[in-house]
Amino acid sequence: MLPKRRVSRANTRTRRAQWKAVEARLSLCPSCGADKRAHYACSKCGQYKGREYAQPE
């Protein structure tokens, strides 16, 4: 199936204007108190949910 009509520049640009960069949401690490991304291992202590998963940087 091909598009029936060409989409105008205004419609294309209006649709693309909704795609914005979103700032990463940070939470506090319960073990060391550093800022970390949710559902990721802490970059300072390497722990996630009380277990050590990664080497600290």
C-alpha cells in the first residue's frame, strides 16, 4: 500500500515537532546515596536492589 496523497510540509513538521529529548529521571541510590537512573545499577557503588552487579567506576 502506498500513500494516496503527499503529506504537506506543515503536517510533517507539526508531527515531528512532538519528538523532544527528555531529561533522564534520576533517583537516589539506597546504599550510597548517589544519583542514579531508575532500574539501573549505580555507577558509584555498582549495586542494584541490594546486590553487586557491576564494578564501580
